Amino acid sequence: MSRQNFQFIGNQVALDPYTQQLLYQNQFQFEQQLRMRQHQAYEQQMHMQKLLQNQQAIMQNLLGYQQMQQPKQYIPQQRPYAVNLKSITLKPLEYFSQDMHSIQYPPQSMYPQTTQAQPISSRQSSRMYAFKREKKSIEVQTEEDITQYEKNKRMGITNTVQTTNIDDAWGPKTQQQQMNDPNYKGTDWTRTAEEGKKEQPKEEKKQGRTSKPLPKGMNSKQRALINLKLFKLRYMYILFFWFRALSSIKKKRQEAQNNKGAELINCFKEFQDYFKRTCGKAVLTFASTQQNLFITDKRKILEEEMAKRVESLKAHVKRLFSALIQQYKGNEISAETQKFLGSILHNLEFLPQNVLWLFEVNRFEFNQYGQLKGMNETRATCFLITLLIIRLYLFRIILSPWKMFPEQVKKKEQLETNCYIVTSVMYEIMMDYIKQKWMKVSQNQAHLNIDLKTRPRELGAFLAERFQLPEDPAEVRELRKLEEPLILGLEKREDLKAILEEDKLFCAEMQKYIEEWSKSIYTVVHLTYMKMRAEVRKKEFERRQENIKIAYATKPELIEEAMAFSRQTYEKDEEMRKLNGGL
């Protein structure tokens, strides 16, 4: 495919709405297939992870079962206490009280001093044993009146005996017994906790909201239904307002996707004819010059010759810029084009898809619905420069005048080089102005879904005729993703230092022409857009007045009052909009 055919196809794709819609449908189908494949891969990965987890759990269960089947060896945790009994001394019963509630020890002088066990005669079918060691003895008394639990407790073995023979009535009460005993008061800690629990619901009852009693013949379900109806009647207007706002937003988005592409093509055609009429004379005079303006020539050229080239280049650039203002008339733009431009230069509007450069899309702000926000005069004027002057005036008319004026201008090699030089200088001057006024907004569409995002032009920057695309498709894709330059094939900025850096006053003067033209276009478009919005609001006001008549048909005495109130609110709203600049 030749370079001209490629450029022609790129231009036709950018301007043909039918091919643009086919491209958008193919891209949407490709994105759906890609999402489906990613979802299937994700499900397969999760299934494999679950299988691995189940296998690990089965292996752990098998290891635990094998360990349970192996015989266990008893490993005592503590060593048994070694008790050395040096002597056993038997004592008479006279040393103990008759009540058998406590033990009374005899004086030290009455203890036997021998270390051998001595028998003592039994009295009243009872016995006493004493274990003596270094004049310290542990005494245990056995009697029919003493329980087995008390015997074991006095011997210090209560935790090792069986509990079947123990008297359950002995010892502290369990928690269940404490709950069943009405006379039990508990400890200080339990008493304070229970008092706090008892006092807490009293405070909640005082602070809580008491429910109103039900009327006679009404149950709780009927009252709930009545409350629901009252809630609907009270908040139905708010719900209807949000529903209407969301539906209007969806309608605007659909219209932008369907109609704004064709409207943009019509706008380009009208402004192309406008530039041919207003600036055609300046373009023809530039195309008729036979002087060489190639200031980027690296061969050895005399300084006088280079100075002449620079001065003549400045003169042509100034003539082409000033032609925008000198021949401008506000009535030459049709009302339809003005309405379309107003619909892409103001807040709460949608931009066309697959048309704008990535450089332009990255400098807008969007709300949560994908609409424009933060639009002002500076952003709108800069957008008009890139949308109309760079696309149409530079790329289509100045860069290739033999296509726009085939009868008056013939393509020549010298004319082609001059067109590239002039277009490069004008492009760099305009880009300097735009970058100063229109700042980039980082991650301006990160909060939006894919369906709500404004997609840039798929083919990327425009291609000049002498620009050669690389053979590698990967390099071509990388070129299309670039934000700058907007036109590939122009001269580099480094080769234009003789004008851009050495003569900044000239560049500032040219930027004033651009600013004046863009502001004049914006004022006309803004006024037309404000009038259109005012007409829409007036139609809504008239429709509201008719609805009031229908709503108060049974109460004619209230119609005038309601209509006066709606008229007052409408007039106040219009006054506030005039104070805010019509917005």
C-alpha cells in the first residue's frame, strides 16, 4: 500500500461515521472476548488452587490417622513424691476434744521421745495414728462421725481419691447451686456485676423511644403499610427527580455516541470552506512565492542569505495568522454548527468518541457520569485551536494547498518544502500557547468505567505525506500511543531556534492573533448555547404551568397561587444564572 493511499484511508476513517461505527463495534466485540478469556483463565486458576488445598487437607488427615493408630508410650509428667517415714507414734484419745471438730495438741513434754512405733490401747472403737518427723507431726483422726472426704482432705489426698464416696453437701457451693439458692448473695465482685446488669436496662428504657400505642382495630402490619405509603408520598418527588436526571444523562450519552460523530464531520466541512473563503487569498500568495524558506538547511549558507530566509518566513507566517482575524465575521457560522460546538465546550456535556487526540482527552475533567466539568473560557479556546486550526487550517490547507486549490496551485518540490517549514513554525507557536494555558489533568478518567470513558483517536497523530511509517507493526502501535506530536513528519523544534527562541516577541505577537480568533469564536458559540438552554428552561416552565392546571383542577382557588409560586422560582433562577454568566 502506498503512503498516499494509507493517508487517504486514515482520513476517510476519521471522517466517515459508518466506518467509525464499524470500528467501534469490532473493538467492543474484541474487548468482550478478551474479558471472557480472562474470566475463564481466572476460574481455572481458582479451581486448581482449590484442588491443591483439598489434597493437602487429605494428606494431613492421613498423617494424623496414622499417628493415632501407633501405640502410645506412657510418659509420666511428674515424678512421684518420695515419703520417708522415720517413726509412727500412737497417741491416746484424751488429747482430742469430744466434739471432734478440731484437734487439740498436747504439750511438748507429754510427747514420747522414742523413735519407734508404740501401740496405744483402743477406746470406744476408734484409733489414732501419727506420723512424726523431727518433732513435727501430721495427725489424722478416724471416727464414724467424720466423712470420708474430710479424712482424705486432712491427709492431703483429696484430689486423688474417687469422688463416688464423697459427701456432695460438703465444701463450697457450685455455680448451679448458687443460682438455685435464693438466699445466696455471692461475693462482692459477682454482686456488683449483677447490680450493673440490672441497672443497665433501666437506663436504656429511659433513653429509648417509646412506641405509640396502636389504634383500635389496627395491627402492626397495617400500621407498617400506612407508614410506607406516607414515606412514598413524602419522598416520591425526590425519587422522581433523580430518576429523571439519570434518564436524561443516559439519553445525552446515547445521542453523543450516535450523532456527534456525524455532526463533527459537518462542522469540519463547514469550517474548511470557511478557511478557504477567509484565508484563501493569503494561502495563494504564499503558494505563489518562489523564494526558498528552508532555514533548517545544514549546508554552509551565508548569514545574509539565512537572515533573508528568516525574515521572509516571518512575513508569510504573520500574513497567514492575521488572515484569521482580518476576514472574520461572526455571522458566517451556521446555527447548527454553533449548537454543536456549544455542546462540546460546556459542562455536563459529552465528547464524541474515537475522534479527539490523546493530547486533548488528557486535558479535560470528567464527573462520575463521564460528562465534562470545570470548563471555562481558556480551556474552550485552546480546544478550539486544536480542533479547528491545527486539524483544518494547518494540516489540510497550508500543508497541502494544491489539494484545496487544484486550479490555482500546482505541486512542486520547492513549494512542498516551504509548506513544511511554515506549518512547522505555526504548529510550534500554537503548541507553546496551548501548553501554557491548558494544563494536563493526571488520571482524569481513572474513576470511570470502560463504557463511560472518552476514547481517543485510534490512529493517533496525523501523518504528513513525506513521513514514512516503520515496517515493524509494534513500532507503529507505539507511534499511535504517543501524546505528541499531533502531526508526524514536521520539522523538529531544535531546527527552528532562529524564530522560536531568538525572536520570542514575534511568537508572542502571533499567539495574540490565535487568542483573539478563538475568543471571538467562543463568544458567538457561548451566546448561542446560552440562548438554547434558556429556551429549553422556558419550555419546561410552560409545561410545569400546564401540569399545575391539571393537578389543581378540583381546586380552582389554588391554581393562581401555585402558578405564581412557580413563576417566582423561575424568575429567581434566571436572575441567578445571569449573575453567574448565564450558567
